[in-house]
Amino acid sequence: MRIRRSNTLADDEGTVFVTCVPNSPIQVMGRRDPRTGELCVGEVYVLNNCEPPTASDGHPLVLSATFPAPARVLKLRQPVGYRLVLSL
């Protein structure tokens, strides 16, 4: 799997995703390229569960003031989420 950074997409482009890989020491948040379907990695987090990370005010980062609220967030599970996490 080729890893691509989400900063290669325009700020308002793509669908937000977060991986949900149980027992993994990391989870990944990023955006799916609408033209190619590629998963573009934005951030890698150390999480205790499969929930998106939160900002200091407790709100999910994908809903922070610097990032417009997405229409939906894809939760990537197996096998796609597993392959992405393992490729890092």
C-alpha cells in the first residue's frame, strides 16, 4: 500500500476517515481522495480505543474550528484499516 499525505489534497477535498483497529497501538486519521479512492494520511495517533482523538476542549478534532465539520466520517475496519495501520 502506497502511503500518501493528506496535505496533497485541497483543504475542502475528500471524505474524512479514521481507522478502527482493535488492539493496535496506533490509529490513523486522514481523507480519502475522491478522484482515486486513495487513503491520504493526515495524523497517526496512539489511542486506547477506536474513537477519533479529541481536542483539549473535548470535541473531536474533525469538528475543531480549523477543520469544517464533515458530512460523514468513515470508520475503517478490517481489512482496509488493518492494512493501512500495518503499512505505517
